[in-house]
Amino acid sequence: MIGALWRGASGMRAQQLQVDSLANDVANLNTTAYKQGRVDFADLVYRSVREGGMPVDTRAATPPALGAGVKVAAVEKDFSQGTLVQTGDPLNLAIQGEGFLAVYRPNGTDWELLLTRDGNFHRDADGYLVNASGYYLDISADPPPEAENITVAADGTVTAVINGETRVVGEISLYNVPNPTGLEAAGDNLYRETAASGAAAAGRPGEAGLGTLRSGYLEAANVDLAATMTRLILAQRAYELNSRSVRVADEMWGLANNLRR
């Protein structure tokens, strides 16, 4: 009975984390380029059931065993493509296909290179291309302050009108990661490479399996609200069933404690 209590409690804990993950997906429904989470479960170690008495058949191949419950094995990001939403701003960039943009974020006295699918960029007071948090876009050369009518081609080529003449002022690279699900979420729609994700490699958009850039678009969150709400209801029901198993085990334990000779 004590084993049933722990098994039910592990199920409640796992389903609570599932609900937390789904609630976070719903909260970020309108977050640009947000990627929904996926909770993976794994069963815990099994223990042989020892029965008293002499076994009838000693040639039994596998003794009976009971599991010790469930755990959350991993919470991974689903990097499937989100819907592209037209904004009309040429500095808004969406990636159609695989790859990540890169930005530089201050890290003490140094700068940290982080990856993102959020292409909501604009020019700051000094003319640099920055995202909504003020982090600098990884670009070969920023447009000069006098540049006007900046446009970004599908292959990452940045052109601008300078003194009435159209010039190429820089190039934007995309980064490919061997295992995107191994990236660490760093907040602000940013991801940090890890040993599980592998090292990020820069490349030209449209080449070596990388996607292309769409200027004037932003990628919406890939959260399917109907499917997420359905999974939320299922997780709630699973939590309720696990709590009921804990209650039944507690009632059985109470009956055993109240036995009289």
C-alpha cells in the first residue's frame, strides 16, 4: 500500500509538470516565434514481486514485477515551422525553413552569441540593427547611419539607398544546429547551444539545408490551441486518477491499521 502511495504521488508530480508546460504554451500563444514544449515521460525501475510459499513451477521464465511509478524524462522544444505573418516592416525577418538568426547579448564584460527565430528587428539611435530587447543582430556590417530604404533579400543580402544610390551594405547569416531540441532556452526568445545540441555553424540562407529569409514577415508561435487544450484536459484527468489511487491506498492503509483481533 505504501508503494501505491508513492506510485500515485509520482504520477501526480509528472502530470503537474505536464500541466505547467501546457499552461506555458498557452501563455505564449502570441509570442513571436515561440516553440511549444513537449514533455516526455519514462517509467521508473521495476521490482520483483516476492510471493510466500513454494513456487509450483520453478521453470518460470520471468518473475512478476511491478514498476515504481513515472518520471518526467525531458521537456523538449518542438521546432516545427510556425505560420508567417506579414507585417510590412522590411526589418522584420522570418525564417522559412531550418536555421536560426544570431544576436549578441552582453554577458558581464563580454558578449554572448545566442540563437533565435524571432526576427523582430529595428534600428537603434546609432543605426545598429537590434531586436526588441536591444541585442545586436549578427550581421557582417551594419548599415551606415545615413542609409535609407533598407531591404533584406532571401539569401541574407542587405541593401540600402545611400546618397540616392542603392548599395549592398551587409549580409545576414543563418546558423544550423545538429540537434535543435538540445538547445537551452535562455529567455527573451533566445537559445543557447549546449553539448547536447552541438556547435552552431553559420551559413548562407538557402544553402546547405538552411532556410531562406522573408523580409516583412514574422513567424508566429507554433502552438495549436485546440490540441493544447485537449492535452491539458487529458493531463488534468490523469492527475485526478492518480490522486484517486493515492486516496484508495490511504483508505486501505486505514483499514489495515484499524483491524481488531
